[in-house]
Amino acid sequence: MRFTELLNKLAPPVGTLIKRNFAMLGLGDPDKLVVESPRRFMEKLAVLYGGSIDAAKLLIFLTGGSLREKGIMISPDEFLNAFERDDREFVVEWLETLDYLLKE
């Protein structure tokens, strides 16, 4: 599952807005960035929030929290830490798992 699709499932149309804003600001494709370098994605996401890395971290943390609300056992802290550590394998594995778990 692409990260922007996940965001749209949890809080429409957040994923679409992020994708459009990344394009408008020339920040690249957010879905590619998430799987190539979660930390770089987070840093570029901060640009959308006036350079606030804390705001970008909050969105990622809340995404993990929203998954817990849907019954998916992931710690919001663990989800955020994967982005901070640039743990591509963890993020890609979770996106693949969520593709299965959140099928409509």
C-alpha cells in the first residue's frame, strides 16, 4: 500500500493533499520517498508545515495511533521511530501488511 493511500483510508483526503503539495513544491513523490528513505520523507514533509519537523513527526505518530484504533497492533512510537531511524525495511514491511489488512 502506498503511504498516501494509507493516509486517505485513515483521514481522507490527507494523502491526496500531501501528494499534491509535494508536487507543487517540487519535493518529489511522497510514496517513493517513504520506501526509499523514510527519514528524508519526514524531512520533506516538514517543509509543508513551515519547516517544522515536530509537525511532521506528529502526523506520522498520529498515523500509527490511527492504525491502533483500527485494531492493528503497532505502537505509534515504534512507527515514528522507524521514520526517524530511516528504517526502510520496517516501513515497507508495514505498508505491505497494511495493504492486506485494510483491503476494502
